Amino acid sequence: MSAKLLDNAEFFEMIIDELSMNTSSESSLAKISASAARIQHNWILAFASNVSDQLLTRYFTSQLRSLSKLGSCMTSLLDYPSLDRLSDTFIRGYFSCVEPGALLDDWLLAKLTAPLTDQTQQVREMVANELASGPVSEFLSRYVDECSGKTKLPITVGQFRYFQIVIFRLYHEFNSGSVIADRLTDLFIALEFNQFEIFIDAQELIQRRLSALSGDDWSSEIGKLESFYRFQSKGDVPRYDPRWPPLSAMIAEWLAEEIAKAKACAESARKVLKGNVLKLQLKLSLAQLALLVRLLHKSDVFGGIQINSIFRFFCRHFSTKRQAEISERGFSKEYYAKDMVTAVEIRALLTKMIKQINTDYFPAMAVICAAIFPC
């Protein structure tokens, strides 16, 4: 089978010649119908042929361009039912094979958007009535009008395919109950809607959620979010504007910048504190200090303070007789170690402290203890 036959050029040209005469005679309609039937037959042969997906995509993209030329020659499909069937066959069977960058003319866009009319209208009304007035609602109204053909702006195949997904998801979201702005923003993130106003809206939502956290909780959560969105954006995902990265990738980059800024601020603050904080030098070894802290913690002296915070406090504000700077890792190691020599030394220190309490506050008891337990 020749490539020229499958190309259908002569059949499309025959149809255009008949349309240009604008007679609508029976003989003209018969010629158009016969040519349309040959075109559909060749589409079946091409689709069933053993060619690569790349060649198939190129072929049906060229067929879309030929169909678009027919649309510019017609005033109404009502006069040409065979062409109406031809376009319907292409949309149902072969539209998915067309390159995303191919342009849609007004005729084909009208046929593609016709099944979405009710859903599109309801989404348009919900955006106008339920969403707060602002950049996002204004953009959505404009976007729905553009992709449904109301503004006559050029629309590509890829843009229309993405529009179908958006309308379907918005329609079901709006019909699931009350419209919640934050939930809608989450939906746009899932749809990779990489438009500027929606990106700003997503940033504000994430910032509101993170503002309820502080310290280690904030650092942990923002790290999890950055990893999640970076993983989500892997691959060539459908999105609003293919020239820009997916929305999840944009969010991941922004979160990475926020994490870097937070680390830089924390490092600056640490340096300031390190220069200003007064450290008390103790006549204890690190092992002895760690054991004392362990005893205090096990006796619930610190209450519900996390052990890492306790380590950080003692490392920042104390030094030992051998170490001017104590690392949290070193402190933790000594804290969990069980050294008998250190235990004996601390027990002797605590016994000495008990004797001092008895001497200062219970002198009679101190005399009795001294008689019973002479040094």
C-alpha cells in the first residue's frame, strides 16, 4: 500500500473542491461522501499497520491539519452529514494519536468542547459564585473561556487534553459539597497547574500550614514536603504550560530555598549565641556531667523536655575541666554509657551533698549520722 494513498491528500482536495462550489447538489454530496469514506478506510489501514508510534503520530497530526482545512471551507455541518461523521470518527478513534503541539481550528474545537458544555458551564458558574474574588478566580474564568472556544484564541491539542482533565476534576470537586479554597489549591497542585497565580496561592497555603509549627517540627515538616513534591514531579507529567516545570517541581525548588534560608539564619544565630553566651566551667569530667544529667532526667526534674533539647542546652552553656566545647554527639554517647568508675565518683559526690544538707538544715541528724557512720 502506497504512502500517497494513505496520505488522503487527493480525497481531501476533492472534498475542498466540492465545498468551494457550494452547490450542495446530490452529485456533490455523493462525491464528498465517497471521499470521506475512502479517508476513513485509510485511517483504519494506517492505524492497523505495523508502523512505529512516532510515524503514527506524525500521520494523524497531518490528517488533523487536513481536517482543519475542511472546517475553513464550511458554513455548517448540517449540510454535510458525511463530513460530520468523518470528524466524529477522527475525534473518537484517532485524536489521541495527534501531537500535543498541533493547533485546533474553531470547527474542531467546537466539536471537541460540545460534550463538555454542561460541565464547563457549571464550573464557570461555581467559579463566579463560590470562589472569593481574586487573581485565582479571575484566571480560572478566563482559562475556561479560552479553552472552550469563547475567546477564539488558538488552542493546541495538548492544551485541550489538559483542559478536559481540569474540567472533569473541578466539576466533581464542585459537586462533592461545599467548595473549600484550600482543598481546591491541593487539587491544582495534584493537577500540576503551573500557572503563576496558582503557584502563589500554593505557596501561601503551604506557608499557612507551616506557620502552626516551630523549631524541629517545622524543619521536619518542610523537609518532608520538599521531598514529596520533588518525587511527585518526576517524569513528563501533564501540566498547564509545558514550557515551564510542573507545579510540584516549582514548589520543591521554592521549599529547598526556604530550607536553605532557614539553615543560614540558624547558623548566623548560632554564631551570635556562641559569641555571647557565658559558659560555666565545671570541675567535672564529661562522663560525670552526663551521668548527673541522666539522674536528673530519670528523676523527672526536667519534666517533659525532650532529651535532645537537654543535651543541646548543657552543651551550649557548660564546659568541663577538660573540654571547652562539648558536642551533642559526645554528650549523648556518655549519657547512655554505663561506666562503673564514673558511677562510684558521682555516688561519692551525691553522698557529700547529702551530708552538706544534713549539716546545714538538720544539725541534730548530722550529729547522729556522724556518730553512727564515722568518716
